[in-house]
Amino acid sequence: MRWSLPEADPTFNLTASLGITCPFNLTVVLPPCLELARGILPPTP
């Protein structure tokens, strides 16, 4: 792989993917999951 892409930076790829995935999960995925959990789990006293 290094021979075909000698300038590829794996840390940049990892940072870029986390930079996109983490905000998406926090803003789009987490709120529906919380509402679903509130609907399934009984309220705590």
C-alpha cells in the first residue's frame, strides 16, 4: 500500500472521519435514541 500511495497520511484520514462522524452522531443519532430510551424505560423516582 505504501508503494501505491506514498504520501497518504493515516492520521489525517482518521481525524477527518472522526471529525465528520462524531458531530453527526451527536446531532442526528443521539436525540432519537434518547427519546426511544425514554419511551421504553420506566421513569425513575
